[in-house]
Amino acid sequence: MKRIAWRTYIIAFVITSTIFALAFGLSNTLNQKRLEEIRSIESKIAVDILSIETQFSLLEDLSCSDIGSTFLSKELASIGSQLQFMERERDPNDPEFLNLKKYYSLLLIKDQLLTKQVAEKCNTDTITILYFYSNKEEDCEDCGKQGAVLTRLQELYPEVRVYPFDYYLDTPAVEALVSVHNVDPEFPALKIKNQNYYGLKTLTDLEELIPELEELKKAREDSPRQDEVEAGAAKLESATSTEEN
Amino acid sequence: MVVYALLYLSLFFEVFVLLVFLERRHEISLTKKKVALPKNQLPFATVMIPVFNEEKTVVKTISSLLNLAYPKDKLEILVIDDGSTDNTQRVLAQYKNHPQIRLLSKKNGGKFTALNYGLQYAKGDIIGCLDADSYVEQDALLHIAAGFEDKETMAVIPAIKIGNAETILQHTQAVEYTLSIFIRKVFSWLGSVFVTPGPFSFFRKEVYELVGPYRHAHNTEDLEICLRMQEKHLKIVNAHDAVVYTISPRTLKTLYKQRVRWIYGFLRNMKDYYRSFFFRSQHGNLGFFILPISTISIYSAIYFGISLVINTAIKVWTRVGEYVATGFYFNIPSFDFNWFYINTSTPVIIGFAMIALVFCMLLAGLTIAKEKFRISRGLLFYTFVYGFIATYWLLSASIKALLAKKPAWR
């Protein structure tokens, strides 16, 4: 009869279990840290929105150049991609995560309303896209692709504001938004300039639907690039200093 | 849940073998002293070389045996031609009158029949086999003989290295063989060796009387005879300083065939022997843990391999779909590090822990093999690509084993 190395098995069991426990603990801690990071950015945006709203209400006669852009879209987009990552990597029905997502949707709605107000006051033409998606795979096979198209659209045209909403997110504000814009549960759904569009819209489709994009492209091509402007300024400065000498 | 159970078992196996290594690593240096056996104590050795269409490699194999640092009068070489149809016979003719070599010839019947045929002529106290695609280091037989100093030892197995690493696939196999050197040593310490590999494993001649001759055993006679020895509690040890070099498959096709044959043979033999071994305490660690975990690890590797392939395919498919929708574009990747987007799910963290432990096993293997660690293309290929490819032959062999569909030898 051969000997069984019981002692080694027991030590191996303890070590393996410890590694497992540490892996669970580490994973959990890092997820908590992620949630905290989102939470902190969200509260920063909330303060910013509140500040702009207050500014807006107090100073009705504030000039448009003073208001400028809210610059919140970039930060909102950053949270958006962080939430999207978390949705993929952990349970999307986690109550803590859902709360953050609801809060994010509220911030999006606020930012969208504010952008609309600024546009009306300053008579600017802001391109806004409301994007309604569903996380249920059977509901929306093309939502991933639509997301990629909208991300690419924003890379090409940073002036475009995209507001993504989970259609089935159980929150009154999103439900109200769906109802106000009369969006049917067909995905992906896009609201562009008072018109609802259903099904995947490729980049080419969107460029056709929004003719202003062509103008934006042209304007960018016509205006000198920022680096060219900087290079020109540097050249001028160096010429001036040479003359002075 | 299945994922966690399989991860736990795999991690447990790695931790367990590394613990055994740490407990007994001091024994590695001790074996050096055992080599210097006086000439009169060295056993008479017979080396059988079964040959089938090996015209290109057999001369190197025989030459390496003739160069062994072992008394000429204590070494006999039997070359058994198993009905070769190429020029092997003509190549072998040069050894016709060599005093140490005996040329035998028979009708083709498979490796096990060639070995059994050779056994009828073998005069050695210890009898070994050397595949005609392998060759040995000069002191290999001295180390093997030293292993038989213990009267209880009935078989001694060597350390096998890759002898012709040229292609990336062969370099990758070299990494794999280094890991095998480690595993073989640990299994030997645990009394759990379950393969006496074709290249240069030696047996006391009584072994064949006790367990009988070689059998077909699903084309893995070296595994099956070892299981029969283990059934009878015969001691098998590993002489890690006895180094044998084997010619490894150059192409994916030949590697695939070799691995399918090995895994098929393992699984079919497990089916034949699991009642005798699995969870039988009389077989010690072999029955309690090593054989069951080795079987599970094949299915576990298939599970993770398929998951990996499917996930990668889905990612590629999704990306293609996105490009169709957005039009193809290329963004220079941003090197802004943001920990937020690193996948830190529990299985991924455990996966990294497992890779780290495999590296520890590799380092232990290199220590045993007295080689130095270096980051080679073989290592990179082994770490990042080999898992994908191995899934293919693991799956293929498992299906064949399930359907009892015998794979081709070559």
C-alpha cells in the first residue's frame, strides 16, 4: 500500500483557498473602487450642472460668450464608457450599479436640456442625438454596432452631442423622456431633430440624415489647423524678436 | 460555477506539485553522487531500438548509443526492424558485424510487437527502449544504472529534451518538455509515474515476467505497461540527469497527429484502468489524485480552450460588424493608462495566478534540467498561442476516444 501525502494536500488546499479568497477580495475591492470613481465624477458633474443652471437662472442677460459651452459632454461620455465597461464585466442588475446608471441618465437629461436652453438663448445650432438601446441581446443585436457608429461620429464631429439611454431603465425621468419623444421599443432607436429612426444607422446613413455634418467638415477643412496656427504664431514671434535684436 | 470548480482544481494541482518540489528539491543535487558506480556493479544493459522507416534518423540514434560512457561488454543493442519499406535495412547493414549490435527483422506489426520480439533476444539485467528518432547524452545510461542501485526500483525513466529545435513550433515544444521534466520528477517523488516513455526508459528484466509483455494499448504501450507496473506496486523512479533528446515534430500537422495519438491513448487507457486506480487508496497519490486530475485536466483544458476560441471569435466578429457600420478606420492606440478598464474579474485574477505558477514550474524544470531561463520566442508562443492550438488536438483526441476511433500513427 502506497503512502498518500496528506500533509501536502492539506497545505495545498489552504494555499489554493487563500489565493481564491484573495482573488475574490481583490476583484471586489477594485469593483468598489470603480463604483466610487464613477460616483465621484457624477457628483462633480452634478455640481457643475447645478452651477451652470444657477448661472443661467441668475443672469438672464448673460452674454452667450460668457456661457460658452458647458463642456460636460466629454466627462459624461467618459462615465458612459466606464459604465458600459462595468455593465459588461459585472452583473448589470447589481442594485448599486443600477443606481449609478440611473443617476447618470438623469445627468444626461439635465445636460441635454441645458444644451437646448443655451442653443435657444444664443441662437446656435447644436446637433443632438438621443440614442435609445436595450441591453437584452434578443431585443437589439445591432446596439453594439450602433454604439460604435455613434462613438466614431463623435470622434469625427466633436460638436455632435450624443445622449445614450437604456430604454428599460426603471426610472421615471427616462420613462418620461421616452414618452415625450414618443419612442417605440424597437432598437436601436435614434431621435435626431424631432424625427425618430429605428434600426441600425451606419456612419454614412447618419451623414446623410444630418446635412450639417457636411458643413462642419467643410468648415474644419477651410479653417487652418490648430497646429498650423501655433506654428505660424511661433514663426511670427521669432521674427519679431530677431527684428528687436 | 463549473468555471470556478475547474479553476480551483487546476490551481490546486499547480500549488500541490510546486509544494512537493519545494519539500524535496534538495534531492536533485544528491543524485549526482550516485553516478559513480564501480564498473563491476553496473548492470548488463540491453537497449532495444524498434525501427520502422527510420532511414534518416536511425544512424544518429545508434551512434549515440555506441558513444555511451558505459562499459562496452555491459551494453547490448538490439535493432528490430519492424518491416521497414524504405532504405532502413540498407542503412542498418553497416552494423551487421558490430560486436555490440544485433540486427533483427520481422514482419510489420506495430511498435509493441517489435519490442516483444526484441525481448526474446534481450540478455540484459536491465532492458530499455530507445525510439529511432531519439539520441542520448554520453552519461545517460550511467545515471539510469544508478537509479537501479535501489533493489526495489523496477524501472527508471529519463529526462527528455527536444533535440532539434529550429521552428517556432519546436521551440514551443522545448518549453513544454522542460515543464514535463519538472512534472516527471514530482510524479516520481509521489510514486505516481504513469508513463515510461519510449525514449530510454529501462526496466529490470523481471518486470516482463511480472507484468507480461508489451500490449497494443491504443498505440501507447509505454503508458499501459507503466499502469500494469503500478497495479503491482512496482517502483518507478525518474533519473533526471539521464538526458535523452528526441526529434520533435516540425509541422503543425505532425505535431497534431502525435498529440492526438498520445491523448487518445491516455484517455482509452484510463477507460480501461480507471476502476483499478481512480480513488483507490492502495495506489497512493497516483490513484487518489494524479490520474483523476490528469484526466480532468484534459477536459478542463478543452473547456477553457473552447471558451477562449469562442470569445476571441465573438470579439473579432463584433469588430468586423462595427467596421462594416462605421467604415474601416485606424486610430493610433492611446497609451493613457487607466486601471479602470483592466479586467479584474475573479477568474482573470486566478488565471494570472495560474500563469505565474506555471512560470514557477518552468523555472523548477530548468533547475532540474540545469538550464538557464531566457525569454525566447518559444516561451512567448507557449504562453500566448499554444493554448489555442492545443485545444484542437485535445478536442479531436477526446472525440476519437469517445467514439473509439483509432487515430493514425503518423
